[in-house]
Amino acid sequence: MDRYSFLCIARSYHATNNISLFRYGQWVEVQILGFTAWVNSFLQKRNEKITDLQKDFRDGLRLVSFLELAAGKSGRTQDII
């Protein structure tokens, strides 16, 4: 999610739930950091790491790697290239 989308959602949430936009933004950042650390705990088994969810999962390679590790299954049966 880009920052613009986040701000639109946060403003909507703020308006309906009377929570400050700043505090909601802090909460989201903490969730992102926590999720990133959790994903990295799986990816370290393959000597991989992410620092930015949006950028690092963009091509799908690290995402597939993470999903395989989290599920305990490998989806790699053959190379397509």
C-alpha cells in the first residue's frame, strides 16, 4: 500500500472512530515492522531478507520463498525458463 492510499484509509478510519491520524499512523508502522521481522525470521533460512514489503515482494520471488517456508512446502517442481 502506498502512502497516499494509507492516508486515505487512515482519514476515513479517523473520521468514523475518532482516533488521531498520528496515532493510527504509528500503529500501522509498528505492524509493518513486526510483520517484516516475522517474514525475515522465515527468509533467513534461505539467506534472504526484506526491508520494504512493497519493493521486496514486488517481483514475487521473495514472496514465493516466504510462502513456501511458512507453509512448509515447496512449490518449485521445475524451472519454467
